[in-house]
Amino acid sequence: MKVLFDCTSVRDRISGIGYYTYSLMKALQKGNFPDLELNFCRQPSMKQWLKHQQDLPDVLKQFPSIQFLPFPVTVSDFLGKSAGYFTNNIGHFDIIHGTDHYVYPFKEGKKIMNIHDLTFLKYPQFCTNIVKQYTRRIKKCLPWTDLIITFAESTKKDIIDYLGVKEEKIFITSEASRYDFNYLKTINIDLIKSKTNYDFSQKYLLFVSTIEPRKNIISLIKAFNICKEKYHLHHHLILIGNKGWQYEPIFAEIENSPFSDQIHHLGYLTDAQLAIFYAHADMFIYPSFYEGFGLPILEAMTLGTPVITSSVSSMPEVGGDAAIYVNPHDVDALANRIYQLGLDPILRQSLIEKGKNRAKLYSWQRVAQETLKAYSYLA
């Protein structure tokens, strides 16, 4: 089975869809599947295309020859009126796997498209204009798409309800943490701490993800304020993640907080730095309005941090009985859950143990095996 796998979403600073794509590339390659011949391709950026450059991010240089397609990524939305609109000039493949809400309309080969979530349809107010174009892009691809891969039953239901896709055309695979349970034993924790701009003697609550409206960070800040004022919480609040879009109101909320000096935004961190913040947090709080999977929940559980998260979309599927759930619109309830968890060491330890057991169910090896089943379903 010969597969063409799109790795356009992978950048040097890996996050989000790029992280999924990169991790799956490694797992498929490491899986030593005898019937799988894996080939990687990517579209150049417009700048690369204009300069006839084929530069790869450093993280991709470990992979065998990656072929560049002859058109830039910015024209994807305009390509393909039908599956035979343009010819694949880089070889014949049994499976074409588009990993980021698009699959190339090559005439030959079965086509698989990843849909990570439907934020742009369910919550367009949380999206940039670029992300909103995903609706048009996906609908254009659906006529030549043979199978959709997504990551949770809730997202599968959304795809059926919002896009009218038949249930039998949707395949669910899982995702997994970037860390394993021994990760902290492989790094020099004291050295990394010394190079990090935070005093780890101060207890903190932790949030990790892109700084954007869908993540419901304003409610988290408001809940933090309540915890400080009503419950006299001694913790700080740390937000780790790149600035995404429409983040200005979030930082305005921080500035207007009476406890702004105890709220810290840290940008992009290395895997090792991030692992230390996960492992030393008193709790991980992820009050997102909507997730296609909710990978930070698993990462926190893997590294032994109790989790409070939202009771909507995929998050209860990921967390199972190993997390505390709260209505993301109820700020008072979120504050109360934070306070209760901080007071109850037995509950905290129970969540840590359940979280580690829950995280053991997920691995990139499992994701690779599930993805191979999707390929075999079409082959």
C-alpha cells in the first residue's frame, strides 16, 4: 500500500495540527508496517514558491526525501473543481492523506481528509477569516474525499450534522501526549528550571494552549480573581502558549485584574520546559468552549497533574473519570471547583492516579495502528 502523506502543516515551532502531523509521521515510520510504503509531500509557502526554494523545517530533515508539490499552500482553496482537475506528477499512490482540512484532488488514489474540529462552523465568532475559509475548503474537497479521519465521537457527530457526511465515511483515531511517563527522568530538571523565568517555589495553576477566544481564558482569569478575593487562594496563574488571534481582550482582562502581578503569560516553550511546568502545577485548568480532542488534558495527566476541564464536546471523552468537569460558561462553578480541589488532598491524589491510568490508554503507536486501519479500509 503506497501512501502520499501531506506534511505541509509542520513548522519548526510545532503546535496544533502540525504537532499531530509530525507525531503521526514519526509513529508510522517507526511502526515498521511491512505493507506500508510511506511517502511525504508538502506545498511550499508563497515566498518559497516565488523564489523556487524547497527549504524544509529542521524537524523534517530526519525524514527521507520529501517531495514538494508544484503549487504554493496559499492557492489550495482555489484548486480542484473535480478529482481529476490536475494530474499527480510525483508518482502513483493508493492513498492520498490530507492532514489539514484539505486533500489534493489527484485523479488516482483513494483520498483521506483530516477534520480536526468544526470550530469555524460551530463558533465562527472565535475564528479568523482564514480559518473561516475552512468551510469552503472542506466542502470543495468532500466530493472527491473517500474517508474522513477525526478524533472524537462528538466531532464525528458534528461532521454528520453540519456537513451531511454519511457515518460510514468517518473514521475515528485517537491522539497522544508528546510525553511518556519516564520523560522527566530523561532531562536535567534543575538546569532547565534555572533557565526559566519563574520562581517555582510559588504554587500556581496552569493553562496551556494557543491564546485565543475559543479557549475561554477570560473566564479562567475571572475565576482566578474570585479564588483570590473570596477564597484567599495563594497560587499564581500561568498561561503558556503562543498568541493566536483576537487575544487583545484576554490581555486587557489580565491588566484589569486586581491580581495582574500574579498572572504570567509565557510564550512558546521547549518540550522540556513545558513538561516541568506541567509536572509542578498544583492543577491544570482547561475551560475551553470546544475541542476536537483536547490534547493538553492528556499531557497534564501523563505528567501527574490533576485536571479541571469543560463538560462539553470531546473533553469528557478524553478525560473519562480522571478529571473534574465544569460548565465553561459558569465562572462561579469553575472558581468553586478550583477551591475544592485545592482543599482536598485525597481528591487531588485520586485524580493524579486516575489521570496516569487514563493516559496509558493513549500512545502514538496506537494512533499509527488506527490510521493504518483507516488506510486498509480503503485499500
